Amino acid sequence: MTYDKTNIFAKILRGEIPCNKIYEDEHALAFFDITPAAPKHVLVIPKGDYASFNDFAAHAPQSLVQGFFAAIQKTAAICNLEESGYRLITNHGPDAAQTVHHFHVHILGGIAMGHLL
């Protein structure tokens, strides 16, 4: 899977497309999903050209990996999801229906979701 610099998340990171930002630091950007699947549905994207989880895990420096996952936790806290809980989802490849080829994590919360999707 090759990284496409014209994907929507790359454009959001470059400021070419606006987003409803929740959190940003040197490692990540978090913003509300425009088609939410839960009352709170946030996307967290790393600052770097990583097409998928596998690409990120294999090629991102450890400082970015740590900073990215810390940003996910900070975003969940900002959204007041720590007490009630939340679900993290990432998709890799066509069988998982990955549609944007920029690694990202969905934070879903604000509702009881049951045991599976």
C-alpha cells in the first residue's frame, strides 16, 4: 500500500481542508468525524506519511508512536470518555474496508456499544 499525498487526511494536516479540531500536538491531530457512528466519534491521525497501521508500526520512530498513542488518550479524556469507556478502531487494507490510506484511529463513545461491532 503506497501513501497517497492527495488523501483527505493529508490535506487536513496541510490545512487545505478544514476540520473540527479537538486536539493537536507535534505528533497527532484529532477531530470529529463528519459522519459519526456514535454520539462521540473522533478521528486521530499521526503527523506523517503512513498509509496504514502496518506502515506506521514498521516505519514510524518510537517517539511518534508513543506520542500518537498518548494523543489518543488525551483526546478521549478531552471528550470525557474515560469513565464511561470508549472503543478504538483502525482498519488495515481492503478486507477491513480501509477507505482513507492515511493511518488513523477512530475513538467511539458516548453510548453502550455491546460486545462487538
